[in-house]
Amino acid sequence: MTGRLRSHTTKVAALAVGLVLFATSCAADADQTTLEPQGPKAQSIHNLVVPVFAVAGVVFVLIMGGSLYVAWRFRARDDEDAEEFPEQIHGNFKLEIGWTILPAVVLLVIAVFTVATIFDLAEAAPEDALEVEVVGQQWWWEYRYEVDVDGESTEVITANDMVIPAGQEIELHIKSNDVIHSWWAPALNGKKDAVPGRTHLLTIEADEPGEYIGQCTEFCGLSHAEMRIKVIALAPEDFDAWLAQQAEPFEAPTGDEAVAGWNTFASQCTTCHRITGMSDPADPSAEFEYPEVINQVSGNAPNLTKFMTRTTFAGAMFDLRDNEDEECVALGPEWASTDEGIEQCLDRDALEAWLRNAPAEKAMYAGDTPTPESRGMPNFNLSEDQIDELVEFLITLQ
């Protein structure tokens, strides 16, 4: 009796664990679900995967159901001789041929549609498609655009947030500065590896304006899990305005705290970070002469030009803009363009915590000071006044 009770308890526990594991896959607000494609490339993948899993589900139910039925129906009973073997059957030629040919046909059909989908995904973007250079670094993503300013080609460099026009194909040129990464925004397309010394192409397109979340999917060190991706799709006219804004020249701050933060940035941060066209706080009429970049493992740190047009920082791990406030989210990259927007939307606590002690916020191999072996931002032991001043300076970068 005790044995039967223990067996029953074990079965109930196993069923409960299985149901809990199943429930974990049923999140209603999963940002990185593959089941809600938002672009034609992702839709092609979805159109292939769903029928394949449906067929696999039917096969699973039939095979497992049949196996369980046979095990239950022909189980040994208490009143039977345990030493007596059931009648042995040599085989059934028709059944064996059937269950060999049928799976082969199913796999052949799946292969045909799979190859067709692969060719569809491999189609090159149009020649006039926007090109974005994507650079994987430990542990953040850099994005580079070419923009025409007064007839001259200018490079726009940003990080963490990739901004694209909705309804247009975008050709990504994916590479790495250090180790192998993998860029993946499941709502827009499949993943593509970022490999040092190589450039891989990936075409994405967002059907509608919105924000799409992704993740590095190739283990790349301590903060691999926190190397996140955000793609912000804007209406084409809004994207054009954003790109033009990114190419605008640096404007020197005027407030006392912001100027003090400018000086702190110039003395403490410019070994690794850059602001395109930044003037010298000691002589605002002259362009700042950056010190030689420390040859870190990743080669550089995020370019902070137009920092306040981004919604995240630190590899998109932390929100710069309050993403729980729907009004702030609706403002898109323009959220910090007004004093009211900054007051309502800026996650100042998160930014200050990062400046206070970055290694305590994100797992990195930063060391006490930047070195050729460094990965990530060290703790500069800034005073609270310096932190406040730096935040005020960063707020002016828009």
C-alpha cells in the first residue's frame, strides 16, 4: 500500500513539474518571442516553422500516445506469471514499409519548403537600401550610418539603439571587434553571427513603427546575457529627421554644472569615449584633441554623440528613458528634446548608479583603470558632485 502511494505521489509531482515548465513558455508579454513576426523576413521564417512544429506535434502525440497505450494495455498483471513471455511477433512487412516511407515523404516535403525559405532569406536587399554597419563588442552593439551633409558623406555613429525607417529593407553589415557575437531581433529576421575579420550581411524590415527587442545569441563572456539589442522603427520622415539630427555639430553647454561636467568628461572619459566634433572646454573655439585611445580588447567604448536621443545605455541593459511610462515611449528618440520630457522620462537614478560604479552594475573585466586587457568601464571613484555635473553635461548631448 505504501509503495503504491509513493508511486502515485511521484507521478503527481512529475506532472506538476511538467505543467510548471510548460507554463513558463506561455508568457503574454515576451519581448523576444518568435511567434509574432513584425517584418517580411521574420514572417517567412514563421510560415515555415509553424507548420513544421504542427506536424511534429501530431507525430509526437501519435507516437507517444501509441507507446503509452501499448505499455498500459499489455502491462504485466499481478495475477499473471511474471516468467511467462507474451507471444513474440517476427514483424509486419506492410507496416514496416509504411512507417519507413511515410516519415521520408514528410521530411522531403519539409526540406522543399525549408530550401525555398532559405533562398528567400538569402535574397540581397535592393541596391538603394539603407546600409547600417553593425559592430559587436564586449558587451554592446555599435551602429554606423552614412549620411550626406551638404554634398559630403558623413558617418553617424551611435550605440545600443538601432534606428531604422519602417516599411523599408535595411541591409546590415555585421562584424565584430573582439570575439564572436550573434545579432538577433526575432521580430525582424533570424540571427547572424558577428565574426572578427569577416562581414556578414542580413536584411531586416519592420512593417510598422515600433520598438523591437533582441539579444546577442553567441556566448561572448561575462555579460553575454546582458548584451541586448533594441531596434526602433520610425516613420520614414521621422527617421530622416533623426538621421539629420545625428549629423548636427556639437553644441557647447552653457550652464555652470554642464560646463563642469564637460571638463570632467574631457579629463576622465575621453581615453575611451568619443563625441564627434566636440570642442575643447578650455577653448570652445577649438576642437578637442583626444588622447590616444587605449587599445582595449574591443578597441573602443560607445560613441556618446547625441547620447540623449537614445533610450538605453550600457549595452541596452539599462533604460535611459522610462520605458514604463507610455507617454515617454510614444515620444521615441525625441523624448529628451524638452525640459519637461527630461523631467518626466529620464531615469536619472540608473544613469547616476552607472557613473558611480559601473562594475557593480554590470559584470565586466574592467580593472581599476583602462588597459589593453580591459573589457568594460572601470570605477573612476567620481565624487557625487562630479556625477551630478556629468549627468547635466550628458543631458545637453541631443
